[in-house]
Amino acid sequence: MAKPATLQVKMVSTADTGFFYVTKKNPRNLTEKLEMRKYDPVVRKHVVFKESKMK
């Protein structure tokens, strides 16, 4: 079987709350780090989430 093209990445909140989302990314098509605005329920606002490595 072939190796899957997508990897799981952790999206960590820039509000330093420790909250994170887990999403998938295809590193062949998208080489730069992901950065998106999502909801952080700890601060109850939309904030920027940045990609970090999964352990």
C-alpha cells in the first residue's frame, strides 16, 4: 500500500490559552505553514491559529 499524502497537524491558538485544533494538510501542495482564524472557546473570540508539529 502507498503512503498517505496528508499529514495531521496541530493548530495552536496565538492567544496562549493552550487550546488547539487538529487538521490535515497535504505537504506536497502546501509547503508553507498553515495560519487561519478560528474560534477559541477559552477566550470566547476568533483568533489566529498557527501550525505546529504533532507529538
